[in-house]
Amino acid sequence: MTTFLSGIQPSGRPHLGNYFGAIRQHVDSQEEEGEHYFFIADYHALTSVQDADSLRANVREMAATYFALGLDPERVVFFRQSDVPQVAEITWLLSCVTGMGLLERAHSFKDKTAKGIKPSVGLFTYPILMASDILAYDSTIVPVGKDQVQHVEMAQDMAGHFNAAFGSQVFVRPEYRLPESEALAKVPGLDGEKMSKSYGNDLWVFESGKRLKKAVGRILTDSREPSEPKDPAGVLLLDFLALFLEDTELEDWRNRIREGGQDAPGYGHLKVRLIEAWEETFAPARQRFEEYLADPAALDSTLALGAERARERACIVRDRAYRACGLR
């Protein structure tokens, strides 16, 4: 049976990259036959969020975001990561067969430390916990953004190392799945780099009104006149519009910018169209988000029910791993 698994950190308000790179894939996958496990990665969030009240609030906001955008807890297993302690147990087992060299090659660790983030042990061993998240449910398909492919490949390596070390096929090999559109595989931030809360270049998915206008106004542009012909590949605003517009309209904008001249659109026109498309896409879900967030007890209850189902599967896998290495 196909088993889908993915998670998302509650390290702040979900941004545009979270939606197009992960959340939308998760919601769409509900239509496919198989089991679906999606979780809020609060263990992972501790590498950057170390305020209890903020973390609890972030978890609820993430849950409300998923439900508002269409995830159905009746059709998927949706839960809080820390409610499944078996994942932490599997993490230790994997850490005993994982080489330092594998972790040292992790792009995420190198990128974050290069940006000045403190290199904690938790940040360094992050890929082992992520591998445990994937392997604990016998996952076969892991929908991810392009930047997370290496983590799935590392989970494949760790599963293979464990199985070989103990001579038993304990862990199932997972495979990653990228968004179908290249434009969705890596959503840019305000500065053109990968969108990330850690780097402060993100845009909240439910931003609206004056705050949305101000946020879009911060997207990097240059001082060239609208009439000057430009390579569309060098216009960051077009990368954002590519997330929302149909191909025909998007190509029209690109052609007009490429040709330049008196009728060529300026960056202001692109920003206005982006705000319109943003509102058209997210306004209905924004209202549902506020309704879900107004009932935190219901959110907590839904997550707890999902965790019960997740623990059932994780216990089976954990016990299988314990028996293989002599702990049962």
C-alpha cells in the first residue's frame, strides 16, 4: 500500500513557500489512494523557537492553516510530532548507525550556519530526526519541496544502514515527490533567495489589505524604466506571478516586458496584479483560518485524535526495530 508522509515546522506563520512547496501538495494528495500521514514538526521547531507560548501558538496556527486550505482530518492522519514519542526512540537507533560524514554533508545545516544561525547539536542531528519521522510510518512517498530532497535521500541511506547492520528489512525505503511545476519547486523570497522564516524574507500566506501591499512592495526590483526591454528571467516579480497566473496570462506579461516600449508594464503594474491574484487565491481560506483559530480546544482535540492513530503505526515500526537490534 502507498503511504504518504510529510511534515512542516511551526517556526512561525506559514509563508508562501510553505504553501506552494508543501501544504498544497499535501492537500492535493488526499485524492490519491493510500494512507496519508501529515504532521506539525514541533520537535524540529525547537532548533529555532525556544519560547513555550510561541511554540504552542504556532502549532495551532499551523493546524488552522492546513484545515482552512483544505486538509480533511477525516481522510488523513494529521498530528503533532511530539505526541508520538516513538519517533524519538527510533532517532536514537538510527543515530547509532549513521556516520558523521553523512550529517556533515547536509545542505540545510551548512546553509543555516552560513547565515549566522547557532550550530546546536539539535540542528546538526536534524536529518536523523527527519529520517525517523519518515521511517516510523513505513512511508513510501514523501511530498517535499526541492530543498528537502537531500533529507529524503539521507533517510534512504539511514534505512539501508540500519537494515544492513542488523540483517533485517526493518525500514521501508521512501521516495520523494516534487511539485509538478518547476515554479513551485523553489519559491523565492523577497530578496530572490529561497523563501525562509529563518532569513526574514518570507510572506505570510494569509496577509491582506495594507499589510499585503506593504509586503509586496518589499520584493526586490531595480531602477530600470518600464520602457526598457528586460529579460523576464531577471524580473523577480514574474517569479511570484508564476505561482498564481495561468500560463497564457503569464506569458503575455513576459512578452510585454521582453519587448519594452511605451506600453510595457512597470514594476508597479506587476505588484498590483500580484496583490489581486493573491487575494483571489487566499481570501476564502483566510476567513476559514480565523474561524478555526477561534476554537483552540477543537484544534488540540483534532491533533490528539490524529496522534492516537499515528502512535499505533509508529509502535509497530519501533517494536520491529527494537527486536532487530536485541532490545526486545
